[in-house]
Amino acid sequence: IETDTAIWTPTAETIITEAPSPLATTESPTISPTYTLPPPTSTEEPFPITVTTPQGLQACVNIRNATCLIVGVIQVTIQIVISVSGVTIQGGEITNVPEYPDRLMLIARTVDVRLENVTLRGTPSTTTSSIKDCLLILDSARIVLDHVTLAYCEDELVDISNSIGVEITNTILAYPLNCASH
């Protein structure tokens, strides 16, 4: 049944004022104006998307309100960029190849991003670069790192710039490498 403002779905609270008889014609029952609309879909728990490659992870984090479940170790050759709101990354490990000249992950110009039970582990580089951070959080708000391990990255482990509401809890920041080229 379509109303003026939204698609209406019958619920247990729907009041039908005339019950249709089994011999009723094509007339529909009269529905009371006191009805409830279903909750917005954004309040439902998102189904996790399993990712096993850098390209799969980048595709997953481009989906608004996605939950990306990393299986195993993802070895990146591209910087993972999160610029869509509501993204959650869970489980697994993200590392890089020694020849990779950039940071592992960038969270930029977004809100409501969560990293949970994730390891970001750099490797010593064979190239000179001044941006070998594990994670850069830039111009963002309400970012949560919970049970995250950041280790073995050159330069900084985590860099937070022009961001508010960044929460880092139950997180290990370990073994920054002191071989940055600046």
C-alpha cells in the first residue's frame, strides 16, 4: 500500500477497521491512519563482507555503512583509502611489501569509521619515502580504533591531523622503525 510520503508495510500494530469477508470483491479494507513505519535500514546490523585481497578491501571500504571482515593477511601494494562514512573493518592483518613506498591506510574527510581487532604491520622499506606511516587520519570525526595493533612502520605509527573525536582504546602501538628518510 503506498501512502503520500513512504511505502507502508503492515505491522502487528496496524489496525484494520473492516475485515474483508471471504466473498469480498476487489475492495481493500479501510486502514486506520494510526500506523507505524518500519525502522530505517541504517539501524540494522550490516552483514559483514569477507575480503582477502587489497582490491577487495578497497572496494569494501567504498560502500557506505559496510562491515569489512578481513580473512588472513592482506599484503597491500596500494594505499587503502577510506573516505566513505560508517565503515567498519574487523579482524585480520594488513601489511605491505618492502618495495611499497606509501602508508598502509588513509582515513580522510569522513565520519564514523571503526577499526576493530585489526593489525597494521609495516615492513622495512627498500625505497626512500617520508610517508611510511601505518595510518593517517585526516580531516575526519568520530573515528574509533579498538583492539588494533600498529607496528613496524617507518616514520609514525599513527598520524592524526585536523580530526576530532578520535578514540584509541585497547590498542598496541609498538616498534616504530627509526629509518624514515627525513
